[in-house]
Amino acid sequence: MIEMNSTSGNGFGSRRLTVELTNICNLHCSYCLRDEDALYNTRASFIAPEFLESIIKQAKQVIGITHLTFTGGEPTLHPQFDDVLRIIAANGLKTSFVTNGWNFEKISPKLVNYRNTITHVAFSLDGPTREDHDKWRGDGSFVRLIRAFSRCFAADVPFLVKVGIRRDTLPNLEQIALFAARMGAAGLNFMHVMPTSADVEDASALNLDERRLAEKEIASLSRIFKMKIGIDVGYSNLDPSPPCSALAGVSCNVDYLGRLSLCCNLSGFRGGVREEDVAADLHTQDFAAAYARLSKIARDKLAAREKRLGDLATQNLPVDLYTASPCLFCLDTFGKLPWRGSAIEDAAVARALPVLRAV
């Protein structure tokens, strides 16, 4: 996921690889975009450090990556997390990771030796109060998150706060920004919730007009606060040029099975029935050949988006939510949202989808 306020020349930051270190997570957030079975009903899988190092060396040579971002599942559950950091440092790269903070006290001592390697830690937040956060993530989550913030601040490790834009967080955007600033965050990233089912979309996601209002408020907050505030690529964007680092060829994803794919937001999407975003298994194919296939996937999707935008303009059609948001466009056209019935030929292939849990 990319910050809208990136300052690099290409607008998408450094060339980087996102790696899902594991498929499992210790929390159970109902809006999570990862596949339910992979998270909780499948044997735990962890990227082996030696396999990761092989990928890193190839990716440095083929596309010149300088940064690795770790996701999951919950990446800090990897039993060899310190070895992962050692490998990153040994290969002269920078790294960051996204975490729910629950396991942070256990892994934080391992970060000290790699302070110059870690650019930041990104923490997921669901609201500015214990009640707001814990109703989504479980009792005790908020307290552990505050402790994690404190440990980062004391160790001089920059941290970011990542917040989903949902119906419940929309009225609290300013309060969330104040909270993050008071905690000492180096930045605040908002992102629109990904609709994993019709229930999630109805209960949590904003419509197109609401999204645009939220994005305007976030833009205002970014001008007011000294802290860096941005919004990820799901924001409204009708420019036909590459809207994100994945389609621009600046980033790619390795899933927990070791497969090269286009984007971490598409990878293992809950309820998805197709995997056209997956280029190759890196256990059996070298990175160069896999990346060549991935580049074609990106070019084809970019061309499809450009055609969709052109059709809207030439036929004078109203802009719809799934075209205005680059993320939703990819999710829909890659067959990740079969409940919509717009991107799959046979609805019968769609398996039962999880429903939003009561919170």
C-alpha cells in the first residue's frame, strides 16, 4: 500500500518488495481482507529465511529493490523474525513491517540491533479510544498498542499509525489524527476498507460521495498537522496513468506460499475465486522470469483500466465507485469480489463467503 504523499521522483517511493512472512494471525478482525481459511483453518506457514534471502538477492539484481515491507497474517509471529531482520541488514536493504502490536513487547528487543535497517513500524488502529479499538480487535488490544508506541518512542524507532476508513471511523478522523500525534507517531495513513462481502460493504464501506468527503477532510488534516498524513491508493482517482506502485512496476508482492503476485491487497483476498494476479511460484521459477510475467499482468490491467475510463468519457456515463477507486477496480476485475457477480462468468464457482461478525 502506497502513501499518496510520497516524496520520491516517481511519486511511489523506492523500489520495494512486500513479503507475507506468514499466513496466520493472533487476532480475528471481521473486516480483514485475508482469506479466513488461510488465517485460522490452515496449517501455519512461514517464509523460510534462506528462501527469503534467495528472493532478495534475485530481486536486487532484477529490479533493484532497496526496501522490503513485511505483512501477513501477523509478521511478528514468525519464529525467526530476528533472522529475517539480520538477512535484510546483511543485504544492505531497508525494511518496515505492519503489525497489530499484540506481540510487540516480545519482539521489540530484537529491533535494537537493526535500528539503522528499520525505517519504521506501522501499527493498525481501529479508533482513538480503548472501546473503539477493542470492539474490533478484542479486549487488551488497545493497551498493548499503547505500550508498543511507548517502546518505539523510547527506542527512537519511528512508527506510523494505519487506520481503515469505515462508517464508524469516519466521524473521528480528526480525533484519530490528534491521538496519533500525541502518541508521537511519525505519520498517519488512512485507507478505505476493502469490501470482502456485501455485508461488509453495507455495514462498513463508504459510497463514492462519502469517500470523496472523507478524502477532502484527510487532505485538510495533512495541511494542519506537522505529522505526515496520507491516504493509500484506494482514493478516488480518474487519471489513466498508473495509480499505484504495483501497476507502475515499482513494487510487487510475495505471498506466504512463496508466489510472486501483483499487490498485497489482492493477495489471498477473502472470498476471491481467481488468482490471475499471481505470476509464478518462486520455489520453481527464477525471479526474472516470474517478474516478466508479472509485468505483463500489470500492463494488461493498466490497459483495461484506461479503456474503462475512456469508455466512461466517450459515452458520457456517470462515474461509479468501482471505477473511481483503483483498488476496487482491480479487486472486481481480478475476480476477488464474486458476490458482486460482475467479474465472474459462473456464479456457481463462488464458495460460501464469510459474513461480517457482530462486534
